[in-house]
Amino acid sequence: MTDNGTVDKVKGKAKEVVGDVTGDNSKKAEGFFDQVVGKTKEFAGKAGDVAKDVADKAGDVFEDVKDKAEDLFDGAKEKVSEAKDKAPEKVEDAKDAAKDAKDAVVDKAGDVKDAVADKAEDAKDAVADKVDDAKDAVEGK
């Protein structure tokens, strides 16, 4: 059985009453002191209960946080593993995209080269026609 101070409080009250009735201030003071001891034990018991409750709650919170941390860690490990598995495929995709881009640039450059060559040929023909026209004009034709 836990001493919650009740015995000390009752004993103290009895001594206080006896001291009052007999006029014994020493007995009255002793009774008051016993009551204080009883109240102190009562509060100490309540404080101990509160401390135990807080410790229990802290333990529960710790377990919840630990479980959540483990879940997050496991999830992160899984994501890393998935990313690691997909990495070679992504590298190949990037290489393919780079090759496709290079081929597109080379094709476009070839198209531009051909267009410039065509324009140059057209300009050459136009100059030749103008030269022929000039010769004809000089010769009087």
C-alpha cells in the first residue's frame, strides 16, 4: 500500500485538536507539522503519478517517432533502389536523345548547305544572263 499522507494528516489533526483542548502549544505545533508532512506525501505521490504519466507518454511518443523514422528510412531506401535500377535506362535514353539531336542538326546543316548552293547557282546563272545581255547590247543585237 502506498503512503499517500492520509495517516499523517489524520494523526496531525488529532494532535492539533488535543493541543487546542489542553492548551499544549507544543502538541498543537506537532500536529500541524504532521499535517504538513501528510500533505507533502500526498503532493509527492501525485507528482510521482504525473511524472510516471509523462514518462509513459514520452515513451509512447518516442516509439511513434522511431516507427515513423523507420518507415521514412525504408521508403527512402526503396526510392533509391528504384532510381538505381532506372539509372542505366535513363542514361541510354539521354544518349539516344543526344544522338537524335545531333542527327537533326547534321540534317538541317545539309539542307542549309544545299539551299545556299542552289541560291549561289541561281545567282551565277542570273549574272551570266546579265553578262550575255550586256554583250548583246554592246554588239548591237
